Amino acid sequence: MQVNLVEVGPRDGFQAIPAIIATEEKEKIIRGLYDAGLRRVEITSVVSNRALPQLSDAGKIISFGNQLSGCLTQVLVANAKYATTALKQGAKKLVFVVSASQTHNQKNVRLSVEESLREFREIAAMHPPTTPLRVNIATALDCPFEGTMSVSKVMHLVEQILAISANVELAICDTTGRNSPRRVTTLFNRLISDFDQENWVFHAHDTYGMGIANCLAAWHEGVKTFDSSIGGLGGCPYAPGSSGNVATEDLVWLFEDMSIDTGVDMDMLLTVAETASSLPTALTGGKVRQALKNIRSA
Amino acid sequence: MQVNLVEVGPRDGFQAIPAIIATEEKEKIIRGLYDAGLRRVEITSVVSNRALPQLSDAGKIISFGNQLSGCLTQVLVANAKYATTALKQGAKKLVFVVSASQTHNQKNVRLSVEESLREFREIAAMHPPTTPLRVNIATALDCPFEGTMSVSKVMHLVEQILAISANVELAICDTTGRNSPRRVTTLFNRLISDFDQENWVFHAHDTYGMGIANCLAAWHEGVKTFDSSIGGLGGCPYAPGSSGNVATEDLVWLFEDMSIDTGVDMDMLLTVAETASSLPTALTGGKVRQALKNIRSA
């Protein structure tokens, strides 16, 4: 058995770090992730440089990613304008983001959900057919402003997305990390049984310590692709000071111990995790990195 | 649906803290746990004061526990001599500990497994019949010295225990925390189907971030009683610097979000968690405490 891991540290992780990371340092980490065996990396996002100066080197990072043979690098965008820029800069796969919650979508990308779907229509038309365009459904389980998202609301959004383009990969994002496996199970169960769609992804946050349990719940429902972040890098803008994405090394540990192949070399991964988690002002997460370090120096 | 939580912070947590905690401070925390709704607390262990000075106030703590109406306090012991002392000091329920691994048992309690079983026979004979004597099977999944424990080895030990006394509660302890849900599922599945025994407990460590996922796996197999430690207090002597038991507040979060009643008031629990995790030289774990603190101050 095999699982596909998508490393989102260079985007979701780096964007949460206040101190600007030198482009060379980012490239070193991306190279390390690639060398450890990760072949899908969300390397950056094309966004307003003013809003997110940390990612203002997106063009250089995309070029760097394109040099890594066999690496499917993906770039996050929230509108057609930035999608155009990202494709011009060489992005091979785009990730479009829209929230299930109106309030979150408005605060996150300054668009209503309907406006976002119009952007999506344009992006779907320009996306290269060689790989499916990915859609991140943010706040798919719970919204920091509106609370629990109903399953039917998410189902309706998925329906609208698939009506615009069926050639997509759909990522369910637990933005707040405030959800337990029960809700993850219920949502994926419904999605997978109701939609004739194979490319499901789960994007877990570990803010409340449920990340690994939630990933396992999604796996049991048939999800085969998971996002995670090296060193647990990332944050939660709605609970400042809290850690973010589930840590790649913890997810690798889980799957490998269950005899599910991740294609990742743990020792090489830990070296990158050490570098990434030492970045100034970085908030880190996960437990495996520290446990293995402690046991090896004991 | 309901789950039974056994708070082990005052024993497993405190014993891992190097700086001696004043008896009054311990009592304050135990009272806080009780007030938050926890009705089963492993309050101390009767052991050699030289080996574990932190717990040398066991007699006073047992007396204190006996004043909490309706609280089933339990006391850990590793041999008949200390069991006699604990009962004399007023202990109402004992927890006997034996490891599945010979090497670990020898290092942990300086007895062979066979010698431990002889101690167990004596303790079973002296234990009050009002509540079942509990047996902790340490290293039931994995040993820091011998590695993975085979299911049949654990089955054989359980068989030997039940042949001596059938009126027991059996706790499967993931001493290293190095196990994934797959192994937890396999072991409990076999134990529950092969033994006519209802009182199973799971004692999870979160050293590798698998604690919550492992508890959920045990729950799905039919386990209804779980150990946890306030603030994630506790450590791992085999990976010094690593955190220990799964945090009570994370476990309460998991179960309550799944509509499984824990009987615990989260706000009152967080107050105790804050006190416990502020103990000098304490290693803490868990995520819910920090996430809720951050979100409330955001």
C-alpha cells in the first residue's frame, strides 16, 4: 500500500513565519525535502507582495522547483490574475483556494464565495491539462467565524466546483484543526460515496492535537493523498501562537509503522526538519523529530 | 455513550518531575482534578523513597484522596511488601505493574516476570474484593530494550494473570509511545475476542504524537477506560526530554467532540492543567491547553 504526501511547508509553513527567510535558505530546504523522497511540494503562493512579503520571491522559487527532476511542484493562488502570473513564472500545477464559509473567504481572499467561483472558472480554462488543477476547500469542517460547517454546505460547494471543471483534485482543509475524527469520517464518507471523483486530499492542522487521528480517519475512508508540513511549520492566524499543519515526520512515522509506503527516507527528512524548525521566529509542531533526537542522544 | 478517564498525573506525571513538589501543591492539583469531574485518580505509588523521593509523601496523599467523596483513588505498587504498606496507609484500589518484556521488568522493578507474578499472587490474596485489583501490563506493544512485543507473548502473560486472579482490571500500557494505531487495534482485537474479560484499560504515551490516534483505535475495539495525565505531564526515561502520557485535556477534547461523555468540565480542567504545567522542571505535552489559551486571548 502507498500514500501520497504533499509537502506544504514551503508555502503554508513559510508564510506563517514573520522573519523573512532568504531565498537560498528556502531552496536548501526544498532541495532537502526532494532529496528525502518528497515528490509533491507546494513551493510557494503568488499573492500580493505587500500582504505577504515572505513569499515575494515566488518567481525565483518556481524556477528552482522546475529544476528538480520529477518533482510535481504546486503553487497556491486565489484569483485569475495571480494564476496568470504563476503560469507565466513557470508553475506546472496550481492550487486554487476557496472557503466553505463566506466570512472566511471574504477575510482570507477578499472575495465572496460566488466571486471566487468566477475566478475558478477562468483559472480552470487556463490551467494546463497535463495535471489536474487542485482546489483547496478551506474551513470545510469548521470556520473560526461561523463555527461548524454543515456537510450539505460543503457538498453544495463541491457540486458547484465540479460543474465548472471535473478535472480537479479536491482538498478538504481542516483550517482550524478543531475537528475530531468523527466529523472527518462523516464528511469524507459522504463526499466519496456521492461524487464520482477519485482525487481527494486531506489537509490537516494539528492545533488541537487531532491531526494524526484525523488523517487516519480520512485514510480509512479511502483518502490517499495528504498535506503536511516539515517540522510542523505553520501557524493559525485565529489562535496566534498555536502551531499549524500536521508535521510531515509524524505523518511519515504513522504510515510507515502501518506498512504504508510514503517513499520518504526518515533520516534525511529529520535533517531537513531540524533545519526548518531552526528558522528564526518559526513556530514548530509534531513530536517525532524531538522524540527521535532525544532517544538517539540518550 | 460514556468513557471512563483515569487521571494518572499525580503518579505517572509527578514521578517524572525532578524538583520536589510540596504535598500541599499536589493536594491542590488532586482537588482540582476531582472538582473538574475526574472520579478516578492514580494519586501516588508506594515505592522506595530513595528510588523515588518525589513520591515519599504517599501516606499523606492517600489520606487526602480518601477525603474526596466518591473518588476512586488508586495506588501503584510493584511488590507485595509495598502493597501491604499501601493498604495500611488506606489505599482502596491497587495497581500492580508487570512488564511483558523481561528486560524492562528487571530494570523497572528489579524482578523477573515470574517473580513479579509471585508478588501478584500475594497481592491478589490481600486486595479488598470491593473493587478489582488493576494490573498494568507495561511494554505491552513495544519495549525500549527488546523492541516489538509479539501479541502471543502478551496473550500468554494475560493468561497467567487471569489464572491467578480473574477479578482484575487489565491495562495495556504503551510505555514507549512508539506504536501506531495498527498495532493497538491488532492487540486489543485479539485480547477482547479471546478473553472473557470486560475491564480493559488503555494507557497511552504521546512521545511520538500517536497518543490520541492510538486511544481512538482502542476505543473502536471496545475499550472504555483510558489513562491520561493533566497537562501531558510525565516523561519517558528511555528518551529523556520527551513528553510522556497523553494529555487529559486532549483526550477530553477528542471524546467530547465525538459526543462521548467524559463527565469532565473543560474550563475547570484547563485551570488545573495550567497549574500542573507550571510546576518547576515539569515536561508538558498536549495541544488543547495552549490552543484554547491562545484563541481566548486572541
